[in-house]
Amino acid sequence: MQAQQFQQAETLVREVLEFAPSEARAWDMLAALRELQGDADEAARCHGKAEKLRTWETASFKQPPASIHLAKLLWQQGDHDTARAMLAVLMMRQPDDERLQALRKAWASEG
């Protein structure tokens, strides 16, 4: 966004939303991008979506949105602490999920 490459930034934000559709910050970023590109209606819709998600998070005891795809993406980008924290949230929700168990084991061995 800072380099004013709005179309490229929007593509990246939409990719994040594919992995984590309940990430309010990404919806806020998309809203800002749409505003900068002159699409006020879409910007308002995205801001509304972000606000609904924040309200939902508050109602859900502020449990952060988490997805296995986003956790893997964070891991690949080197943000191991955040990826592990997200995996821990996922494991609390679905402790018997074999994919999550395998991921936890793989990440434990990678340090």
C-alpha cells in the first residue's frame, strides 16, 4: 500500500482472506485499498464485515481467528511463534484432528 501498488496489495490481501476469512484486520486493509481506489461502496461493505467479526470475537471470549492454512503460511514465512500459537488454538478446538497432530509433531522436530 505504501508503494501505491494498490492492485498488487489487494491481490495479497484477498489471498490472506482465502486462508483466514474471519481475520478482521485483513478486511480493514481491503476496505482501505478499495477506498484508495475510489470504490466507497465496497470499502463500506468490507469495513462492515470487519466490524461484525470484531463483535463476534468479543462475543466468543476474544478467541483469535485461526486456520490451519494461515498457520502453515505463517510458518513458511518464518513466524514460528505465531504459527505455533495458532496451532495451539486449533488443537484446543479439535484435539483429535490428525492433521493438526501431525503438524504439531513436524513443527516440534523443526525447532
